Amino acid sequence: MMSEKFDGIIFDMDGTLWDAVDSYCTIWNVTLMEFGIKAEVTRDRLLSCMGLTIDAIFDRIFGGQAVDRNSFLRLIAKNEDAMMPGLGGVLYDGVKDGIARLSERYRLFMVSNCGSDGLKNFLIYTGLTSYVEGTLTNGETGLDKAANLRLLVERYSLSSPVYVGDIQRDCDAAHVAGMPFVWASYGFGTCRDYDYKVKNFVELVKMFDDIHER
């Protein structure tokens, strides 16, 4: 059980707060079709890419194929900006009420490797904008997740933050940034050296409630 007191909770998005993989598949497949590539991206294929930057996902999907990276990435960014506000994703049980409750006791933030508008679209679609004080994405800064975590901590003068995510790469980034990691084990991946673990979002809220009451 946690013994720390935290002044900020930073959340990952995909696999931590919602599942939008089916929507991402739709966007990828529309983009492939528009780009003239006869291929299909499946849910399982994209699941294996969750947590990566869009450049890294491009490399995973296309390997050594001769595809114009810059043109394709511009098109998929355009399609995501246009389509995600309508497609959205499925919030995990307890997230909507839980975020509202946590915001009464903690400063809340988000850091993700998504595109520049990914977190904005998420917050608008889910109605959670008013609860989250600040966000940073790889698409905005070009930085990796650890660097964005450090930048967010500096920008908002946090002294004791904690990061919540669902995969080992999230854990690694948190530790490089000098903060503990809560593994959302209900998400997309595994984690071997997490600091704390929760089985669902309701359990996560209770854990932070308990800390606040100490």
C-alpha cells in the first residue's frame, strides 16, 4: 500500500482511461485506402503498437516498405483530427465518476505519446476537460514520454507526482522521469517492475482516497 502523499496524478490515455483501438483501426484503414495501399490493419496489430509514437507505429506497420512517411503521416493526422471527435472510444468502468472525484482532492494531468490533438479530442469526447489541469503529447513537443513527464512536472511546479499507465514503456518512462508508477493491470500490456498495481479504475480511486485520508 502506498505511503507517499502525492500532489499530482498524471494519467496515460489508451489502455488506462479508455479503449479506442477499434476507432484507430478505422482511421488507419481509411488512410490506407485513401493512400492507395491495399492492406488492412487489425485490432490485434494495433494493440501491439499501443504506447508507441506515431513514427514508431509507422515503422511497425510498414517495416521496410517503400511508403512516403511524411505524406502518410500528414494524411493520417488529418484523418484522426477529423474522425476521432466522432468515433471516440469506450471509457473503462468508473473512469468518468472517478476522475471527477479525484479532481476534488488532487491536481490531475495527462501525458501520452499520441498526436498533438489526441488528448484534447479525448477530453472533449468524454466531457472530462474541466477536471484535467494540463496535458502534454509527443505530437506537441516531439519529446519521448519521460521527457514530457519531466516537462509537465516543471511547468506545473509539481513536487510529488505519480504516473498511471498500463504498459512497461509507461513504467520505464515514469522511473526515468523520477516518479513512481501505478500499473493499470486491466489495460493493454504487462509490467514487471511497477510500484503499485490496481485491477480496475474503481480500485485506483479508492487507493488514492485512502492516501488522502491518512
